[in-house]
Amino acid sequence: MPMDARDIESMIKAAIPDAEVTIRDLAGDGDHYAATVISESFRGKSRVQQHQIVYQSLKGQMGGLLHALALQTGVPTGPGVPGGPGVPGA
């Protein structure tokens, strides 16, 4: 049985409460998704460490119910965020 995008989002948010999560079903089959996960908790961590945190949140579903996940991670940027655009001295 394929995994629902809402379930993936819920599992990630349960493990990373401040995360902004966007899930896209790439093939329409419930097996191939793309996820973008933005979290302040990723700040100072390498991209590999960020991805490991997300994969751990999926509790072993990768390769089982969830066949493929194209993953992009990062930290928040933007006005009012240190280092983001619109911040004096950024």
C-alpha cells in the first residue's frame, strides 16, 4: 500500500515541529515523492545531517511503503530572518 503525502508530512512535523514541509507526488503513484523541508533546527548542520534528520523522522518507511523521496532541506531565509534578504547588514 502506497504512503499518503499527508502521512509523510505528519511524520516529519512530529519529529521537527517547526518545519515547513511541502510534499509533491512525482508520479501520481504514492511511491515517488519530492519533499522540501525548511527548519531553523537545521541551522549549522550539514546537508547530509539535515537529510538524516528527515529520514529518521520517517521511521524506517523509506524503501518500504515509501519507495523514493527526492529531498531538499534548508533553513528559513527572508525578511526578518538573520542572514535573510531585507535584513540590514545581511
